[in-house]
Amino acid sequence: FSLATMMATTIFCWMSVRSCAQRYKSALIITGLVTFIAAYHYMRIFNSWTEAYAWTAEGTLELTGKPFNDAYRYMDWLLTVPLLLIEIILVMKLDPAETVSKSVTLGLSSALMIILGYPGETMLDEAHLSGRWFWWICAMVPFLYIVNTLLVGLSAATDSESDPQIRSLIKKAQVATVLSWCTYPVVYVFPMLGIQGSNVVIFIQLGYSISDIISKCGVGLLVYNITMAKTAAMYSASGEKQSLLA
């Protein structure tokens, strides 16, 4: 389901590029690129999963002897999470210098968050959970910086939008990003909450997949709506007509 959702969003966004104004094409292309990269890594995750686990006659999972490579998910995040933030920045009312500045700082902060989170992701045994807590705390530092920037640091730019519909859409994209991201640190602590064995792996993968669909596809479609709304506003102001996808 995650793979199909990512690919469908990619096709939809890229086919919609021709319908938006030139200045917003980059945001829509990046939106499609995020889900395209995610779709590729979901194929790799699925293949690794089927090689590492097998269903028993009792309906439980057992190890096949081949390790499950969760690095595919983190490599996906390392590429897509900075792009997720950049696509939101590109549809906001910022001057070019501030657009570059925010894109760089948020992009680097998100990459640091992913890098700090990965070492703890490999620690599922009870004996190593203190290390998982340590890396969780480290990753939460850039995470909280990003959340604060989206909700507080960029609030002035959001409020500067004269069109209430566009302003509302941008706020929805920011809030949806933050809310979907808040599920990741919760899923990360599943092993520390006493969930062990094959169950913890299943719950972690399901939790991350649901969060990915919301943050990549859901927010991506909000970005699409913003680009279309801003395109319509631009052509309405100039008296031109533009064929838009509904």
C-alpha cells in the first residue's frame, strides 16, 4: 500500500507540473521526487523484509537468518526529509535570500536528525535500550529546532499571505508536517515501552510507513493545492486564463 501510494502521488504531481506557474514548478517537481525516492526505497525495504522474515504455521514471524536492512529507510529519509522541508519553503512568501537560507538550515538540521537517529535504530535488545534512549535524545534536538522553525520561525511569512485560502493551506501543510513527524519519535521508543521480539519490528515498520504516507503524500498533495491556488491567483491578477487540474 505504501509503495502504491508513493508511486501514485509521484505520477499525479509530475503530470500537474505543466499546469502551475513557472515559479512554483520546482516545488511540485520536488514533491514528486520525494515520493519517487520513497517508492524506490519501499521496494528495497519489502525485498529485505521478505528475505529476513518468514511466517510460521502458527501465524508468527521467524527469522530466516538473513538480517533485515533498515538502512534503506534511513537512506530514504536522509534524501527525502530535507526535500520535504524545501518543498514547503518554495511555496512560501519569502525573498530569494531567505528561501536559500531557510532551505539550507532546515535541510542540514533534518539530515543531522536522521544521522543521529540511525545508531539507536539498530539497538532493539533490552540490554542496549539505554543507548537507544541516548540517540533518541540527540536526534530530538534538531527535531525540536525544525518544529519550532515551521510553527514559529516561519509564522510571519505565513501570515504575510494576503489570500486567506493560501494562508490556510500553508498553515495546514506546516501543521500536518509537524503532526506526522511527531509520530516518528513515538514509534522509535516502542522497544523502550516493553514491546519485544518480532512484534516490535512489525509495529515499528507499520508506524513508520503510516507516518511516511502522511508526511510525504499527504503534505505533498497540500503543496500541490498551494501551487495551484497561487497559480490561479497570479493569473487572476494579470487577467490571464490558465488551465488547471482540479
